[in-house]
Amino acid sequence: MLAFAASAHAQGAWQPRQAAGMNVQVYTPAAGQAGARGLLIALHGCTQSAEAMRQRAGLERAAEDQGVVIATPAVPNGGVILGCWDYYGANHTRRTRHVAPLLGLVDALLADGALGINPGKVWIAGLSSGGGQAVIMGCVAPDVFAGVGVAAGPAVGTSSAEIGRVATDVAQATRDCRQLAGGTAGAFDTQLFAVVAGRNDFTVAQGYAAVNAGMAAALYGAQGPGDAPLATVPGVAVGGRLTEWRDAAGPRVWRLEADGLGHAWPAGGGQGQELEFVAQQGPDFGLFLARMFTQHGRRVRAAPAQPAQVVWVAAEAQPQQGAVAVSGQVAGPAADVAVSLRGAAGILGPRVVVPGADQRFAVLFPNVARGTPWTPVAVARDGAGVESAAVEGAPVILRDPANDQPPWVQLAAVESVSGCVEARGTSGDDEDGVPAVALVARGEGGAGPLEALATVGDDGGWSARLCGLGAGCWTVFAVATDRAGLAARSAPQVVGVGDGGAVEVVEANLNGHLMRYGTYGLGYGTPDITYVDLLARYGLNEVFPLYLGVDGRWYHDPANLPGAAPPDCEAAPVEDMGLPVDLGAPADLGAADMGPDRGPDPDEGVGYDPAPASDAAPPAEDLGQDGRAPDLALRDRGEPDAAAPRDAGDPDQAPPRTDAGTIPPAAGGGDVIIDCTQAPGGDALLWWGLLGVAGLRRRRRRA
């Protein structure tokens, strides 16, 4: 998928996590004070991915505007079906169904002191089935969720078969919600609620917005509704009606009827078409929630005192300068950090440094003795002089550049796949370690160079994908740089790239790919394989790629993509490659990709500087001021092939964009929910049976 273009003022970052058995992306804003930030959990709808919410919903605006942490979890195990959340019925508990993992996610994020979330500012919202799940979470755990947001979501107690008509009323929904809350119902006194529905939504009945808002008002004892100024709703060309319910202290419930909005999350970004059930025109619902819940929050309490602490500290040897650089990160009210190096020869420091705005620190120790381990140690102190526990990092050895050996790197296999180059190999270093390998490609006529970074695994294996190459012959090689700054380059390989290939490559399981399947002939699947064959090959949960061709169709086998085949290419002489003088320092050699207690600061990464090819290593006296051996950078020590794990995706490239694609007939073009809670023989089994019959008919006709 294409990387999301964040708003100009956004400075935070998304990070993938695993929490409570779910894959989740968490955005930490640059704004907001640690311990005072809110948390908004945004749930996707059926046939929509969490990645679509992350990329398209503009939630970064809400995060930076109000200092809110955003979490976009993917429904566990692919959902009930079609990626749906399990909101059905009124028999949920804190320990069952999808309630349990979502509460586990809240616990995990609150426990992360670096996020600085105030436990009184935890909110949840969602679209369609995600909106229905948000209602369930607000009912089951009102003591956890101080605010609930619903976009085109059904009411509590309903089933998937009832999304198109209002199947409950305010009184019944209120009884169901209060019963789910049990002993925590008193927390309704401080909960807030907001709901939005589009006047062009014909997938989920618009009347559910009135039921949900009325239920919340009844639970809270709020009076209304009364008209509220539509100007308080951020977005682009916002039209419709805003009403609210109030109590003596102010507004408690908001209901927005949005003109022109269909069945989609209203992102209000103002640019682009509605894609993957996210609309760019109209209200910015995420920003509206963040502002209303922050301004009118009823249970915001002072964050518990958080002592200053060192999160991680790491040392990096700089042999050319005879120095060791130490960097790290603190959390809490750290006024300064005392940093030391501990070795057999004694203790260097402490040196006191003030953390930056990002709570990171860095200090350089010059004139460090070589050949002996040095362990970095950091102690954080608050304004009152109270010290944290000492935290140690991994030891490093400052070696003599004249005697240090470069790493080795081997390019085991290179192939052209759908307009991209995929490569794998091995790399290592006996002394300093190789955190990452750069895959570099240079095309005919001076095209390129293009570069992709690959993390080296514990077994020395690495794999990378490099896309965006034009048709023709490309010379590909790998460059490894160890932590001492010495570089090595593999022997080059030449590969042909065709001008056809894939416009996009998307990996998902069978349910995740449903929006990309169409009706081709009598088969339900892609032009080159039926749905039934895919089901037999991968089952429901195994992840596999689909390739979007230039004809707008998705293909299972990249060899079937339309377009010219890759040309046959002859290996180019190494000396004619015209390698770049300076490829720059890999941006991800730092702590951001190496774990909280292993890596150096990303800004301190060491680059590599390949030079014209040569197989002979220069004598030690030819080393330059930077201590690197230009010719050694081209050395391939010919280590034996290793079976490196294959990873078709480049971890440092944004995944390809996923458009809504062709909606299968069963989906009806909307956020369709199929109730799998029925007994065997119900609609769900009938649906699967029809798909199987379609596939079998196609097979018989071919036979």
C-alpha cells in the first residue's frame, strides 16, 4: 500500500505492535504531555482493513491537534467472517469474544510509560461492525472507555441479518447495555458518546444512529436533543445537522447527520475519492471526537507520578576516531542523564547530558582504550535530583582499524517478479555485527541507483524487494556495513525487468483478498485461478500475494500478468557498472529498528562508501582519514550459501496501496456482515456452498 501522506503539522510516527493477539499500528504524536495524552482506538469495518483506517482516515490530525495516541487494531484471526468484529447479540463479557483482546490492548498501551496515556482519556470508535463493537465495548466496560464514537454502526443486541433495518429500540438497547455493564454501570455518569451517519448510507440503516444516541442519553440522564452549531464539526464542505444532549455540566451526546456521506468513515481530508470505505469530503470524525472528548471529558484525572527512568542505552564504536558514542532514551521527568563507560581499565565519566525534546540523549567519549570491552551505563535524574536505577547496554570493543576485518555479504539469488527485483542472501561479521544490508540496483544508460534496506536476521539471512525499476537490464548487488563502519559488497548479478508486471502487490489471507476477487467466467476468484482452488491451496488463514495487472485485474500467478516479458541480459563487467560514489547512510541502522535496548541513535548511523571495483585488499597504510578501505568495500568473501528465510516484502518500504477493488456478488458492494453464530446449515454455510458449486462447475467445463 502507498504510504499515507500525513498533514503538514504531523510529526509523530506509526509503529507496528503485537498486543493481546492482535496486529495493531500505534501512532504516537509529537504533541501532548506524557501522562496527559488521550488514547483513541479506531476499529475498521467488514471487508475493510486496519491498514485502510491507518492510511486514509487522517487520524494523525486528531493525534497532533489534541495530543492523542491512535491505535488501529486488526480484528483477531480475520474476524467472524469478511473481517467483521463480533458485536452480535447481547451476551458479551469482559473475558469472551472480541471484548477480551480489545481490553487487553488497552492494558498493554496504558502500561507503556513512553506513550504517556492518561487512563481517564481512553476512547474507542469504529465504522460499521467496528462501530457496533465500539458500542459493545462502551457498554461492557464503561469504567474503561470514557468516550464512544460510532460511524454507521448498528445497535447493541442486533444481528448481522438486521443491519438494513432497525431491529431494536431505545428502551431495549438501554436495557441491554445496562445489563452488559453490570456492576460498572455507575461509570455511565462520566461517559461521552458521539455518532455519525451519512444520509446516503443504504448499507446500515440510518435509524441506528438515533437508537444509539437515544440509548446513550438515557443511560447518562442527558436532556435533548437540541440543535448544535455545525461549525463545531471540522472537515471540508460539512453539511447536515448536528444535535446534542446535555446535562447540568454540559454536552454528553452528539449525533451528526452528514449530507453526501455514504457508508464510510468520514475523514474530512478534502482530497481524493472515497476508497476502502473512507470518505475524504465532509466531516473529520476523528478530529471531532478528539476535540469533543478532550474538551468535555468528565473523568480526566491527574496522571500517576512517573519517575524518571532510562528506557534503553547503547554504545557504538567509532574506530576511526578512537571514540565510543553512547545514545539512549529516557521516560518521565528526566532533567538530565549521567552517562558512563565501564571497562576493565576503569570507569570513564560520568558525563551529564540533557535529553532532547524527543527524550533521547547522546554523548561521545573520545580517546577510549582499544581492544577491551566497554559497557555503557546511564542513570536518569529528575529535577529534585532523584536518580533512577542504572541501565546498562551491550558492551562494545574499540578495535584498531588497521587490523579490523570487513563484513562479508553474499547475494544468493535474484529474480524479477512483477516489475520488481527480489533478492536474498547472507551476511555477517566476526567482530562487530551487521545490522542491515542495502540492496542496490543500477540500470542501463545510467538509470538509478535505486536502493532498498533489509534487516539481517539472527541466522545471517536477509531478503529484500526493490520496486519502481523500469524495463531493461539491471545490475544488482548488496552492500553490508558493520558497526565499525567497514563495508563489503557482494558480487553483482544482472537481471531483466519487463515493462508489464504488477501495478500493486498485496499480501493477505483469503478473507482479506475478497474485495479483489471478481466473477471471471463462471469462477469466483482471479482470472488465473478459481476461489475454490485458492481455498483448497491456502485455507482461510494462510497469507498469499495477489498481483494487480495493468489491465486492472488481480492475478494469483505473476507469470500471467499482461505486459512484455523481461529481456535476456548478459552480465556486465564489474568495472563498467559505474557505481555511485556515495550511497548514503542506511537510515534504519539505529535504535528505531533494533529494539529499545540494542541499537544506537538513528542519527548516529554509519554509512558505506563503495568505490570502483577491485578484488585486492589495500595495505593498512592506504586507509584514509575515515578508516575505511575503499577496495575492501567491494570484497566478496564467497561465504557458502545459507538457506535464508524468504521475505517477499522490503521491511523499509511502505506496503503497496490497496483500493476497494471488485466487490464480489455476495458482498453487495457495501460493508456486508454475515452472521456465523447461526447453527450449521444456516446462511453462512449456504454462502460457502454456493462458492464451491461455482468453482466445481468451472472445473467440469474445463474438463
